[in-house]
Amino acid sequence: MLRDAVNMIVVATPLPYAGGGGYRALLSIKEYKKRGISTFLVLPWSFQFKTRERIKKDTGFLIKEGINIYGYAVPPGFLYPNFPTKRTISSFILSQRPSLIKIAISRRSPHKFHCVMSMHEGVDAITTALRVGEIFSLKKIILLQLPPFYGDKRRIKILERVNQLWLELTKTNPLRRPWMVLKRKISESVMKDTRRLLCGFDLILAVSRAIPIEMGEEWIYKVFSLDPGVALAQNDMQLINEISIKAHRKEKIVIVGGRPDPHKGIIDALLAWKRILRDVNQDYKLIVTGDVQPNILARLKLFCRRINIEDKVLFTGFIPREERLSLVAKAKMMLYPSHADAFPYAILEALHLNTPVVAYDIPALKIYYSGLEGVILVKESDIESLAQKSIECIKSKNVQVEKPIFAKNWAKIMDEETEIIKKCLYT
């Protein structure tokens, strides 16, 4: 019976170092199997742009995790040579011509597939899923983990300023700036194409009510929100409880909740940290975790040197989950000036580890975390307020932190999600 067993091709990069979206995809794939959905992973075309070493490492990780890599999306050959803004230009071309994407899957497979699901909102995953659906005549589903575009002009302007601030403060090579302007223009075109491409899916799911709100009023009724579609899995809760028992006291560290990325507020965090250091003990260090490309890391370190905080900031790169959660538990507070989010794991983890959070009041955080003790929200892009509230938090001897309680745990979220997927197939 279709209700009992489903074969689903999933388009995803289920890699924890890629952020919360990658981690959520990895957990979901494992949970689907328990609920009668066999998954067959097809890696999106952007995966082919990685170095051989990175591809080998990532595929090795997936195999070790028991993930069945069933195929790859292959972009046209003329997109392989390295050139500035390669990923952006590829997105532009393939968003308009998904038919150029080749899918390396054996069409003689003994499996009968019922549907294809994109587990990310990026154009690489969207176009790959649509192409797979076209080739195999499948129902097409997408799970949005971030807004693929924004309907609010104010939010769009803020994100544009964030990009501009990044270019100015990290001293981007002047020769690259024309490419950056071109990249912004192309990205605007790709967002328009994304609206059109989403209409090609039979079902649009979102892990947060904030996502369709950010996309614009017309999408509120087109997107099914799990509200929320994120929670801490049982293994995560067990790990957090073990770490909490070991973490006897807070140390002189502040941790940045997001990875070192402009839209996750890395520049905001560093500028706020410079201001914070004027009023707090100079022994404090800011810790930034998360995977970052060497050239980006070099620019961030140069920026830290320019504003005289280089010895007060530590970039760890990607570290194992247990090590990162241990740092969160020891931190006096979490700095989370993200501009783009849906339902951040980082804040959920911090609160369960008794670590207060100072963040921007973007829709996702206002919807799910506003009013909780230990979560302090300030106006987006107000770096002075971000710094001032952080100083108050650091100096406070007793900050109360409230563990959030949501109506659905991870198991119930997965039950609901798999039921919606199956219902889509027989209606």
C-alpha cells in the first residue's frame, strides 16, 4: 500500500557543517525511514563545484551516516571552469533553463519512485528536484528551511545594506567590486525566477510560520507551515543534558550563534564586540564557530586586526557538535545578530544550556522566542543596542533563562511531516 511504503528521491546536502538546514535534512532522512519512507539521495548540481578533496570527504561522511547516495545532478560543461561569481551565474542560467541539468541516476532502477523532495530552498536544489520530477514523472515536494526570497521591501533593503557593509568593511579587492554589483543584480533576477519555479511543486512545506510571512502575503496560503518544524531530537536532548551536568560555571567567553556569514550577522557581531570590550573585562573572548572558506576567513581576520580586536576573537572553523555545545554551555551569553532565519537551532540549544541570547527582532525570533526569559531582542541592525544589551547581560550576576516549550516534539513533527507527504501522493 502507498500509505505504508513510499520511495522518495530527496535532493539535499545533508551535511551538518552546512548549517542548521543541512543538519535538519540529515535528521529528517533518518526519521523518514522509520515511518515508511525510503529515501534515495540525489546531490544538487552545486555539489559538483566543490574540490575533489571536499567531495571525497562529504560523500565519505554521508556513507558513514548510512545515507544512500543514489545519484548526482550534473551542470552543463561550460559552467565548470572557475570564474568570478560562478555559483551566482550558474543559478541564473539554470533557473531559466533547468533542462540543461543532467541527472546521473540509473533509469533501470528496480525501485518505483513515488515523489521527489527538495529539502532546501536554494536554486540548485529547486532546479534539481524539478528536473528529477520531470524525468521520472513524479510528484514534486519542497521543504523550505529559510525564505527563498523576501516580500517586504524594508527587509530587502536591510539585506542589501548588509551586503554593502560586508564589501566596504572587509576591504574587498576593488577589482572584484564590479563582479559583486553584477552578482547582486543577477541574484535579484534569480529571486524572481524562484517565485516561478516554486509554482512547479505540488506541495510546498516550511519549517516555520515565519517563512511564508517573510515571502509575502500571497504565499501565506500557498505554503503549509509545520509551525514549528524544528525541535531538538532525542539524541540532542540527551547530549545537552550530559553537557549541562558537566558545565558547572560560566567562563569569560561569548559565542556567536550563527556561522561566519554576512546574513548571519558576522560583521554586526564583530562591530558590537568592539563596543562591548570597552565596558567588560578584557579577559573575555568572542568565539565564532562554523565552516568558512579560507579567503573569507582571511578577510574576517584582517577586519578584526583593523578594528583592534584580533586577539579577542577566536575562529574555530567547523567543530564537532559536542564540542560546540560545550562551548555554548560555558559561554556567558550568545550573540545572535542574524538577518535571515526561520527557527534557529542555535537559540533553542542555548536556552536549554542555560545561556542567554541577545539577538535581532527579525520575524522568526519574534514569533517563537519573544517574551522568553533569557532572550533579549533589539531592533534589527541597531548595533549600539545589540552591544549595550550584551554588556548588561555579561555584567549581570543572575540572568534567568527560560527553556522554551512548544506543542510538538521532534517525533510529533516527523509524524506530521511524513503524513503530509503521504497524503500528497494519494490525493
